[in-house]
Amino acid sequence: MSKPIEHLREHWGSRFGFMLAAAGSAIGLGSLWKFPYVAGDHGGGAFVLVYLLATLFICVPLFICELVMGRATQRGAVEAFSILSRQSQNWKGMGWLALTSTLVVYSYYAVVSGWTLNYVILSLSNFTAGKSPEEIRAVFDLLLKAGGMNLFWQFGFLLLTAAVVWGGVRKGIEHWAKILTPALLAILIALFFYAITMPGFHEALRFLLIPDFSKVTPSGILSAVGLSFFTASLGFGIILTYGSYLRPDENLPSMTVAILGSTLGIALIAALTIFPIVFSFGFSPSEGPGLVFKVLPVLFSQLPAPLLISTLFFLLLVFTALTSTVSLLENMTANCIEQFQWSRKKSIVLSTLAAFMLGVPSALAGSGQLFPSWQPIYNADFFATISTLWDRWFLPLSGLLISIFVGYVMDRQLRDKEFLGSSKASYLLPGWLFLIRYVVPIVLILLILEGTNLVSFDALIHN
């Protein structure tokens, strides 16, 4: 199969710019919000070790798959699958699945991102002053029930994201990635050095870096795999779209290791920033999703300069969320331009409106103003139902199909050529092919079986 005919397409201005944009997408709230509480739920060190192995042997191969497909076609997910499958409508449908996943995840991710923006304003207003710990924790519960506020902050974050993507790849995404990602890192490192001075730092270090294998369970292992998959932005077609802006001479394996290595490092630094505070004040590391928004404001209120520390932390979360929402919107925009021949501006406006409308039920989920019978019927609110459905079913399924497509369907010569690029490390190719053909599919099938409760591996082990 010959390479598709080249067409005009914007490219990254520099390799560094692409790496910052891709790293920003991969870091996201998954690293700073989700990783700490999931690691806490699953016992710390052993979970972190499995997460590291999953990143190396599952995420790195899949990340390269998406880059290979994007660069080979210079297209977004829908057209990439169509071109590389010789116009197969079934595989083109896989591209639409990835695009649909992007829209759905963007719709509820924008709600969580809106919370971060809200907490920056709360921190600047010194909302913890004069409140008891119970009253501070209750603020988040009130926010969940305040449907109008959730809609306001969700829409505000969508507009902020659209403003960044408006400028295109170089003047928009790459330009702001060079500002936001270093700023994110600077704030996180400053808070990390503060955390080092806290009495609970050594306990946090032991908790996160010394594995306790008695706490390892099959479900915990698969949770680590699932989280690594989500934090790497895989299964959406985001990395595929970013790869379509790459030049032919870029070394994909080395770039992938650098990007995901930085993602892993950021997640660990974030955990080592949060858990010293948790341990210093005697809270449980397994606080769950409310760890960031309910527990940490209580702790910030008891530290020196609470307004400054709290504002910096939640500003960090805003930057983190924005680097991810930018990649979600750009993925949708690129595919809309290709599929419907819309202009970039029209694609951004309509994609933003679609995400807002689809996100309304998630924003109102805690208030019960919309679909009041949803909770008793589904045993979870709309937000939890949709996010769980995509985390457990659609994203792993998308990753599974991508690995099968690149491993077995894509033209072998084109695939191998794109993998190698300017690299002379041809010895890496057999290992990569083995992982995407055998290891990745098996692990993702197990993840889908466990995540959808079709099989309980914990119960099988105990029996």
C-alpha cells in the first residue's frame, strides 16, 4: 500500500512544542485528581508499581500506534481508519467511535474542569476563613447540588478551551502549551518542595514507593492498567490527531517514552505533594474522589498562608484540566473539518455547543433537576453512569481495536516505516509488534471483563 496523497496540513512548529502539547494532554486531571485517590484506595506502592509497568508495556505501545496512524495519513481518526483500511466502512466506524468518545468525555470532563475554576475563585475569596472542617467539606457537596453554578462554570471552561484552540495548531495549541505546561510544572514543584517540609512526607514516601504485595489484588492490578490508559489520553484518537501534525523525520518511540515518562513523573510528584498533607493531619489516604475538593481545602485552612497555597493548588488544577480539554476539542475540530468541510472556527463553535448540550445532564446530576428518577433506576447519578460506562467499556474497547488494527490490518510496510521514521533502532520493532498483537489485546480484554462485572477475578482467586 502506498502512502496517501499529501495535502495541505498545519504542522507543529517544533518537536518541543508537540511534546509539551502531548504531555499536557496526557497529564490532565487523571494525573493530579484521579491518580492520588485511586492509588490511595489500592494501597499505594504496589499500585504505583503496576501503574508503572502498565504505562511501559500497554500505554507506550498504544501511544505509538496512534502516532503511526496519524502521521501515515495526515488525517484525524475517522479518515485515518478509512484510508488505512482501504475505505472499509467497518473500520471507519471505529474512527467515529473514537470521535464519539471524545465528545462524551469532553462533555463531563468540562464539568469537573469547571469545579477547578470555581475553586480558584473560592480560594481567592478565602472561603475557608471562619469555617469548621465540616463546613469546608460541605462546600463541595453544596456545589454538586447547585445545578446552575455547575452549568456556569462548565460553560466558562468550554469557552476558555475554545479560545486556546481558536488560533490553530501553532498559534493556538502549541503557543499555549509552551506557557501552560511549564507553568503547571512550576506550580507543582513549588508545592512539592513545600510538602517536603511537612511531618507526613516520609510516611507518604513509604506509602507510595514501598510496595506492599499483600494488598495486590486482580481488580487493583486492572484498576492500575485502566488508570494508566485514561491518563495517557488513549482511545480517543487525540494522540492520533496530534500525530497527524508531525513531520516524517520524528522519532516516534523516543518521543513516546519521553512524553509518557513525564506524565508518570508528574503523577508521582502530585501524589507526593498531596499525601504528605493528608498524613500530616491524620486523614485517610483512601478518601476517594473528594480528596482534592473536600479534604485538601480543610488542610489548606490550617497551613500558613492558606489563601496563597490554596489558590496556587487549584490554579494548578485549572492549567492541568485546560491542557487536556484543549486536546479533546482539537480532536473534534480536526475531524469536523475533514468530514464536513467546515472552517476551523465553525467546527470549534459547533463542537463546543455540542459538548455543552451533552454535558447539561452531567452538570445537573447532583441537583436532581433533570432525570430525577435516574439515580434509583441506575443506582448512580447521570455523571457517574456515563463516566463509568466510557471508562470501563468504550475507551478500553477503542484501545483494543486500535491495537488489532495496527497489528493485523494496517499495511505492514507502511506501519514499519512510520514506526522507524528517522530512528535506526530497528531492533525495537519486533518487541513493539509482539506487545500490540498479543500483550495489549489480552490485557485490555481482561480489563473489559473485570470493568463490566462480566468476570470477578478477585472472586475467582479466592475460590
